[in-house]
Amino acid sequence: MSRILVGLASLNTIVLLMAFTVGFLSEGRASVSPGVPLTDAQRMFTIHLIAGLSSALLNLLLHSLIFTYFIGTGRWVQEVVKAYRLSETLWEQSRRLKSGALPYILGSILLVMTTAILGAATDRGLLDRNIHLALATFAIGFNFWSYFAEYHAVVANSELINQIMSEVKRMRRERGLE
């Protein structure tokens, strides 16, 4: 899972930064008048819109996948701990890892989605462009921070699963259940 996280986080970073850069250089279409040709900056807005929506959807996919991973592995740990009568602290560790990653997961999703919503309001002239820009900057920074936090939680969770599997294999060998 850590390799999937690195790959998707890298792709999401590229698309987020592309949307940010193009958005910084483009101009919304709130002041467009019928019959007046679009400027280059206004035409560039379409790229910003597509990149922004793509990054928002990719961000949702990435963080939802990580949360689903923690739900699935947490359930697996709970079942294995119960079935093999292992220490309950193993399941508690799994729950702590999921709980520790949750604020980053939700924060990343909510910030990027809010940025997209405020971007639509900015495009329609309902919101100052600088507010959208400031939130986009914060959302990208928070996502970078989240990638590291989620990566460390996934690696720690993988180590926990490997520890449990080693113990289960040892117990099965002792019982002749290879």
C-alpha cells in the first residue's frame, strides 16, 4: 500500500501544482461580455478548471483509498487477534494508527473540495480571487504534510501486520498447522 500511496500522492501533487500554476496565470470569466473575444488568460482558465476538478477527484480517491485500507486492515487485525487470542494491544495499535491518520485524510479532502467550491464562486465573481488563492495554497501545503503523515501510518500499519503474521505463523507451526 505504501507504493500505491507514493504513486498516487506524486500524481496528485503534479496535478494540484499544475492547477495552481495555471490558475495563478489565468483569469476567470466573470467579466466576459457577449461578443467580446476571450483573452489568452481567460482561455487558459479552461485548463485550470479541468486540472482543478481532476486534482479534487484524484485527491478524494487517494485519501478515500487510504482510509479504506485502514478500515480493512483494522478489521483484519481485530479478527486475527480474536481468533488467535493475541494481545489486545495489537488491535489498539491498529486503531491508533487509523485514528491518527483520519484528521489528515479528512482535512485534505475537505480543504481541496472547499477550494474547488470557492473557485467556482470566484469564477462567477462572487468571491475575491485572493481568498481562493490563499485556500488553494493552504490546501496544497496541508496535502504535502498529509502525504508524509499517512505514509508513516501506512508503513507502521504494515509492520504491525507483519508482526501479527509472524506470531500467527509461529503459533500454527507449534500446532502442526503448516
